[in-house]
Amino acid sequence: MALLKCPECKKKFSDKAAACPSCGAPLSMALEAKKQADKNTKKNYVLIGAIAVAFLIFSGGKKDETSDSSAAAAPEIPAKPDPQLTEIKMRVFAQGFVESALKDPESATYRNQRGVCGEVNAKNGFGGFTGYRRYVAVSKDLVAIEGESLKGSEFRKVWNQACK
Ligand SMILES: [Zn+2]
């Protein structure tokens, strides 16, 4: 025995009954509704599968060398962005953001750069070098330099989230 959901009153009833005991909707109606629902569920699974596959292809996430027939039929895989180039771009952008926050951007030197994170040494307002300080530079308005725009503890929080 299976329970069917009545398409009329939404109450459940046995498929052994000829009709819904609550509202009298015939069994055939409930069976038809169930068939339709199953079909939709299957369609959703196929759709989710297709999205997952497309995501995998376009993100270049997993490079599967063992190409089967379905992969061969897939559209041309776009060139994966060069991670090294992306890294360099991020560093250059970050430097620009850091320099917009420095008193003397010309004097800036960098070390230990990784993406939007790194260390910068530059002249302060009095012409002396500050020594290397850690920074996180996400955008022009989101530049954090340790001990300058953020307090030590706050900076460490940002650093741990963005750079670890
Ligand atoms: Zn009913």
C-alpha cells in the first residue's frame, strides 16, 4: 500500500481507496498527479546535473584527461585563465591601492606579496621609512595597512580572513 497525496485537498490517502475520503477526488486523479510530480523531479535532477557539468567545464575546475563521448560532444572548453597571470594582476592592483593610501607612494617597496596581501615599506610623512608593514588591499576604499588604518587586533582579523 502506498500513500497518495490528493491533488484537490492535499490530504494523504491510500492508493487502495477508490477516491479521496476527504473530498471525493477519484484515485485516478491522484495517480496522474503523482506521475506528473515524478516526471518533474526527474527533470530537475537532469537540469541540476547539466548545470553541474557546465560549471565544471567553464570553471575549468577539474581537468578530466580521460575524455569520454559526452565530453567530446561538449562545447569547446574556453581557455582557462592563467593562474600566474591572475596572481600578477592581483599584486599590481593591490600595489596601486596601497599606494593611494601612502603618504609617499614613490618610495614604496614590496615583499612577501600574495594576491591582495603583502608587506610594504615606504616613507612616512616625515621622510623616514616606516619599515615593512603588512597590508590587505582589496580595492581603493578597502586598503588596510597594519598599524595605520586599522588597529593591530582588527588588522589581524582581516589578515587571517583574507591572507591565510
Ligand atoms: Zn481530497
